[in-house]
Amino acid sequence: MSAFSFSFSGDDIEDDSAHPPDSEVNEERKHVAESGTFHPRASPSPSSAFPISGQPLLPPKSHSLDSLLATLPSKIAYSTLKIKLDDGREIKIPRRELWDVRVQLMAEDEGGEGMVGLGKDDVKTGVYEGGFKSWESSVDVVRVLASRVVGKSFTLGGKVLELGCGTALPMMAIWQWVLEGREMVQGGLSLGLADYNPSVLQLVTLPNLLLSWGQYAMKGEWEEEGEMDIDDEVKSGFLADMKERDFNLSFCSGAWSPAFVKVVGESMPSTSGPVTIIGAETIYSPFALKSFAETLMSLLESMDGKEKTSLVAAKKVYFGVGGSMEDFCEMVRGKGASVEQIREESDGVRRAVVEVKMMAS
């Protein structure tokens, strides 16, 4: 996730029984999206929350698609997350297995940043910000996007950026719909994926994009669990398909800041279409909320495009650390944006999805 994301351990990282929750933590339960149901788990102590004022952060940096493709292993093991949509349909999103990420890192004899995210830590200040895991609010965004695709109120084209992408469930859903032709693309499409940790982009974000492309390209031969070969033929086919469809992929890492806004702007080519920015679980504390809101508004103001919209999903209140959806809405309204709540969930911890909108002058 992004520099200021904060979340809680999921089944794709470790078994709940391996690390029982601390009896002193807030009894409010946090959920993670790993299947059609959510598995509750207690939150970690507030002392583990990120960020800490004055802590050095990773500088923003763009990453070329070729450089990320070069980091991939010869095979990727995966399983499939099934998300039930509001109309009863189901979307199947393949994701790289986390044990497979561990195997790659151990084979490359690397630890540090990546291995931190594969242990019991949800975050480690300034080192790892939760991007290896999938979060329930990102599933909420998938459901919102799906309803808009069906209702013809979401037309792709221009730029789509996911901040704090991690496993990038919303972007994977968009990617699938575009590949399948359910959503018409007008005037080219630029997809941007941003996460605090470069290792997350290398180890899960790009692999998940390739897996969704493989699910489409292989159709009847695709299985819901297994391994996908990542050889030169697959990479060439992926790149050729993107070129034929006039797609552009850009990847950015590092902390949210004015420099981050500049890097994102330079990495995503100019288009005349709309701008859509997605963020899930990015406002967990007052400090994080302020940084995210400022970065979001700067991006909406600076990115070229006709209609500029953002979908932001989060828990209504982050108990123990202080972030809230109400505070976020108040802050961006104060910066001149219109805000509308378009979805609310009450299972477990209350969550919401809001639309932040800015029309180009």
C-alpha cells in the first residue's frame, strides 16, 4: 500500500492461530478480504501505526515496465479470489501466492524490506507499509466499479491511478473488464499503480496484472489454482497486446509528497480523457489522512483530463489511531472538491466509499 497505509494481517500471509491477537488491543475487529467471506482479526496496538513524524521515508521513484518484468521469476504460483458482486455475479481475480513470494526472496537471498512484509508485521515504520495483503475496502471499490460498468456510468479512457495499490484488486477488476471488452476504451488508456514499496510492485502488483492477462489470454486452459510460466513468449505477448490496445502502464513508489505528485505526472502520458484516482485504506490516522488528502487534491488539480474523479474507500473510524472518513471528507471539501458517499457497509467495522470530484476548468 502507500506510504501512509495501515491494515491488518490476512489469511494470505499467515494463519490466525500462529499469532493470536494481544488481549489488550482494541476489541473492535478488523476484517480482511480473502474470499467471499471476511475473517475477523484484532487490530495491532496503536504503537505500530505509521507514520511517525520525522521518520525518514522512501523518495518517490518511477519504475519502467521493462525493469519490473526483468525481476520476475520463471513461474508464478497463484490462487483465485472470488468476489460476489451486488447483482449476484462473481468476478474472479487471480493473485500471486504469498508463499511463492517468500520462495523467490529466499532463492535470491534477499531479506530486509520484502521479508518484513511476509512475516507477522502489518507495517514496519518507513520500511514496509502493508502492500502484500488485500483489504476489505478494496473489495468495496470493486463492487462500486462493477455496478457502474453495468450501469454504463463508468467509461474508461484517459487515466486511472490506484494509490497505495498493493495487490491492486480494483485495478485488476478494471483490467479484466477492459481485456474482456465489457468496457469500451476511448482514446487510449493509461493505468498507474503506486505503492510505497518498490518490492510490492515487483513481487505482487505486476505479477497480478500478468495473471489477469493470462486468465484472459488462455481462457479455457486457465485453472483457478496453479502456476503460470513467465517466459519470453509470455512477456512478448503481454507487451504486444498492450501496444495493440493502446494501453500504457506506469509504476511509482515512495512516500506521498509534492515530489510524488510530480513523479506520477511525469510517468503518466497526457490524454484528453477522464481521470479516475482510486484509494483504499489510506486514511487510517490524522497524519496519514492529511498527507493523502493533500496528495490526492494535488493530483486532481495537476493531472490533465476532462472530468476528474476519485473513489476513496475506508473504515468510517480507525479506532485507536484516529483517522476517520468524516474528517477526510471535511478536509477535501475545504480544498474545493465535492464529496458524495456512494456506498456504506455495516458488516464488522463500518466502512464507506466516497466520490471526490473535481471538474477541469
